[in-house]
Amino acid sequence: MYRAFVYGTLKKGQPNCRMLDAANGRAEFLAHARTVERYPLVIATKYNIPFLLNVPGTGEIYSEIYSVDQQMLHFLDRFEGCPKMYQRTAVQLEVQDGDGEGENTLKPGSIVETFVYSTTTYQPEWLQNPTYESYDANGDHGLEYISREDRSPK
């Protein structure tokens, strides 16, 4: 099993919440956490996609940790366009709370390493975008997320 930190449209209650869809593999919610190192979470492109920019130094992200199997990992790689659009990298997180049981229990305050889909392939102007601690497609930012199904062909 692998640990994944999801911060965008894959989270619970978001437009692409597919983490608990058994057709994609096995995933179990473990905890809410925040990044130990600071990274900017921005909303960019004409489709208002959330991106974690792999530029340490600014921002702080609160989101969800899941335990995922190999099948779900492959699904996530395909879904995130890894490695072209996003790159799967390791990140240190501080656990805030958790629902895991037994060996999957994560204690609040503990530091764990997971992988996250961040990007080094972004437009330079994205660094000027507002940053967010937590993404919500219906948040106060007023930037409506455009799902893949609703995007116009290139």
C-alpha cells in the first residue's frame, strides 16, 4: 500500500472524488494533514484547475491522506497525467486528525511521508496567482472548475 496526499478535485465532496470508487482500486481515508514544507497551491488555466507548484517556500496546504493500492496508484497516475502534467513526488506532512484503524492509524502531530502530485511544468505567471490553504471547487475564490467532460477540444 502507498500513501497519497490529495489536495484538489479528488478530495471528498469535490468534482473528481474518485478515491473511494472500487473500480479504480482500493483507497482508505487515513487523516487530514498539512504540508511541513511550504508549497503554493494555485488555481490556474482557463479550466480553473488546482495545482500544487513544486516551488518550496510559500503557502501551506491542508488536505487528505489516503492509503492506496497499486491499482489505485496507476489510476491516479493516469488521471493526473503523470509525469507530463503532474509529477508524483514525496512530501512530509503533519497529521492533524485521522480515521485510520490498526496499522493505518496516524497520530495527530506525527510527521509522515506520502506522495503528492505536484508540478514543475507550469506557466511562470502562475507564481503570481493567489495561493490557497485548502481547495474547494465551490470556494470563495469564485473560480468555477470546468470538468474534463465540459472542456472544449483543443
